[in-house]
Amino acid sequence: MLLVNPRVAVPTKDVFAALKDRSGAEMTLPRGHFRDTADLLRFLETTRNDLEAPGRAIQPVIGEVLTAIAALPGALLTRMSGSGATCLASSRR
């Protein structure tokens, strides 16, 4: 897991004020447990962080960080964490 914080302010109240699409609100978590990390990653690939779009609009550097970490060898999943601005990338290594 790699965490990158671009050291910019992303006020939580501003991110929520800019939130327009809440498609993750109705997300259903699977019952039981994940067999392995690959199983967990497959599930996470079907989800998203609804706060990422407003976070990127407020601080475009978030998109730049996500693009850069997605291009790293072995990166399988990239996301903005929470309401921003920390971004993460995971790998199987």
C-alpha cells in the first residue's frame, strides 16, 4: 500500500457541498469474508469514492497524484482516501 498526500487543503465541508453524485450510498457489502487479497481487490474495483470528483475539482493536484501512482509498476487499485487529499495505491507485492 502506498499513501501519497500532496499537502494541499481540501476542507471536508467544501467537498460535501460540491458532492453531486452519491452512487456509492446504496452499495451493498458482500456477506462472509474475502478469500484473499485478489478477491478483496476485485470487489473494490466495483466501487468508488463519491467524494473523489469534488475533491479533484477543488484541488486538481489530486487527479495528478492518482494518475502518477496508477502508472507505477504493480499498482492495481488507486483511490482518493476519504474526503481528500491523501491518495492510495495498492499492489499484490
